[in-house]
Amino acid sequence: MKKYVYWFLAIVITLVLSVYQRMTGPTYPKKVTIELNGESYKIKLPRSGVQKDEIISLKGIPQQNHGDCPHDLRSATITGTVPMILHYRRYPTADEYTTVDFEWTDNEWQAVLPVQPVGGKLQYYITVDGKDYPADEPPIIRFRNEVPAGILIPHILLMFAAMLFAVYTFLLVATRNTYKRWLWITVGTLFVGGFIFGPFVQHAAFGPWWAGFPYGTDLTDNKTLISFLFFVAALVTLKWKYNKWVVVFAVLMMIAIFSIQHSAYGSEYDYTTQQLK
């Protein structure tokens, strides 16, 4: 089989895994469909915010959202318009929900979630025409600092490349081709992306340089560490006649580990102690 076929397969597998991880992670916006006056409106509720007030937008819902209302509406509380309300509270707390009305701003209905300390979270939902959205479980948004593109982009590209090289190495092993070189490249890329740029991203976003074992429970840091240790084991046993099975196991573990939700169990602001934990 030609090497370009290996690369094609490796790219496809890596893209599928990356999209799956992104869409199932706790920072991916929650999609909600609002039913109003016989029409459906699809909106996205953010679950990650930077250090500024987060605007919740009801995109697509027209300014005059009630067929019997003849006025040029400026607020969802005017008599005759469908009431649209944002409810939010600090998470995790027993606070009562604070409610604010959506207002017509910049050609769309908007309401604002107030900025929280780094790692602070808000749980929220919206009410439109007496119906709550989402109806099951209110989304939780976590606030962080803005991460410079010069740090974030290399980190993302290197972690993506590490997965790509790992899958390519797996295909070489499976087809009994020489894989030593690509095993080293995989480990090197994973180290630079996860243990050099990774801590810079963590520090820029939340403050700590490392929030995994033994200092914390951040799932992103911990799964990077576990995956790296498996690949180190593959390098240490490189001269062993069964090394190829160690490599296969390391790659499969990497795929399994990196399929786990991204950014789960990360840094969180404790509103009781007023400290990041």
C-alpha cells in the first residue's frame, strides 16, 4: 500500500476524533431550538466565556415577535410582545436565579451574563413565551482569560499533529513497515504540544501552569500525561521483539484517552473561599 494512502487514512481518522472531541466537550455551545408562533429558531448557548460580559443572543427571532403587536418593539417586557427572559445564577451555589429581560440591540434580542472571576461559572437558561430552554439541563458557562493566539494556535496544531503521527505510526505497525522514526516524532510532538505549549495555555487562561496530577484533577492535563507515559513505555521497549504491540497499545490508549471530553474537571472558582481550585 502506498504511503499517501496511509496519510489519507491517518488524516481522516484524526479529523473524526478531533471533531468528536470538540462537539462532546463541556465548552462546546449547547444547541437549542426555540418554537415561537409556529416558527423554529436555532440558537447556540455559549459554555465558555472570556473576561467580559457574555452576550446571549436570540439570533433570527424578529423584532416584532407577536402577530398581534403593532408596535416597534424595544423591550421584551412591552405589553403585547412575547416575554423573553434570561435566568442565571453562580455555579455551584444555592443562589436564587437572577432574571433579566432580553432587549432589542444591534438588530437582535440580547441579554447579558455578567463577567465572573477566572474559573467562575454561571448556570443559566432562557424563557420564551412561557417555555424554558433548554428544557432538560441548564448549560454552565465558565469564564477564563483570553489566550494569545501565539500560544493557543501552536498548542492546537501540535496536539493535532501528535494524534496524526500516532495514527500514522499505528498504520505502519499494522502493515509491518518501519515505524521507529515516526514513533520518535510522535513522542516529540506530543511533548512540545502538551508539556511546553500546554502549560502556557493553562497559565494564560486560568493562572496555574499545571492542573493535573498530582496538583489537580484537570482532565486535559491528566489525559495528556497518561498518553505521554504510554508512548514513553513504547520508546523504552523499542528493542524488545514485541515492541510493536506496545506501540499499538499506546496509540489505542491515546485515541481512547483523547476521545474523552476536553476541558472537563478543569480549574473552578470557589465562591465560598473566593479562590481558584
